[in-house]
Amino acid sequence: MSEPKRPPADTDVEDNEFATLFDELQQLEQLVDSEDERQQVRDAMRAAADSQDHEPATFGRVVWGFGRSDLAEALLGSLLFGIPMAVEGGTVDAGLHIAQHPLYLAATVVIAIGLVISILYVADFQDVRVANRILGIVPRRLVGVTGTALVVSIALLTGWGLVEWSTDPAVVYESACICAVAFVPMAIGAALGDILPGN
């Protein structure tokens, strides 16, 4: 005699339960008096986030904190999106073009950061919660993701000889512009790599 099949769990209900739990824990974090109590609430939030790991869902999870595994995921996503930029000659051409137009350089960087913010905090792939802001303002995940993409773009393009960091300021500026062009897809890849596994 075979066992009766269980109905699939309603993932929307579970997702809402986790979101509600995090809302309540964040409110509690604001209400407690001592730093020890705040740390206990943060530990509870971390435990709640970790408890989702046994579920097979990729989307709709609560994502909280930014650790080594998140950094590794951002690095992998950045490389996956960045290697084609490093082997494509158009990256250098685009970088030299924006070097002649400083407003285009500024727009490129602002758009890249705006896309990362949109992926992490606006586009509901995951319910991304901010933990431990830097200086009480900047989310660690935003700094971690964009910083990873920036370091990877500089290291990869330098290592493969596409940019040069000489004493000539004009050459350094052009190299920075080329890295800025590669930074855009690398930042997108880092953001997606970080949040899509749902850790």
C-alpha cells in the first residue's frame, strides 16, 4: 500500500510568514534597550534566514546580512558577466569614447549603481533586508556587490593587458573609463549572483 501524496506546500504563505517574522524582528530590534539584546535579535534573524536553506525555492526568500558566501556568489556572478567584456574589443572602444565625455563616465557609474540597487532592493527577486548599515546609512550588501564588481573589473582587465596604470594621468584616466564600462555588466552579474541562490 503506497503512502498518500502530500499536497505541495503553499510557498506564498511560507514566504509571507518569513517576511512577517522579519518585520516583527526588525521592530523588536528597534525597541530593545541594550546592545546585548539587539545582538540576540540579530542572531534570531540570522537563524530565521538560515532556516530557509532546506527549502528548494530560488525566488521569494528573505535575504538578510552579507557574509563570505554572499561575497563568493557576487564574485562568481561578476566573473561570469565580466569575462565576455574582457575579451570583447568593444569594451576598450566604449571606454575610450566615454573618456572623451566625462558626463558619460559619470552616467555610466550612476546607472550601474542604480541597476544594482534595483536588482537588490526593488525588483522582488528576493525579499532583501538591510542588516548593519555602514555608518548607519549605506547597506553592506550594496557596498559588497559593487565593490566586488569594481575590484574584479580592475583586476581582470589589468591582468589581461587591456588597461595600464602608468604615471601618465591621461593613460590612468582612460584605463579607469575602460574599467567603468566593464563594471556595468559585472555589477549586474554580481547582484544577480548574490541574491538568486537565496542565501
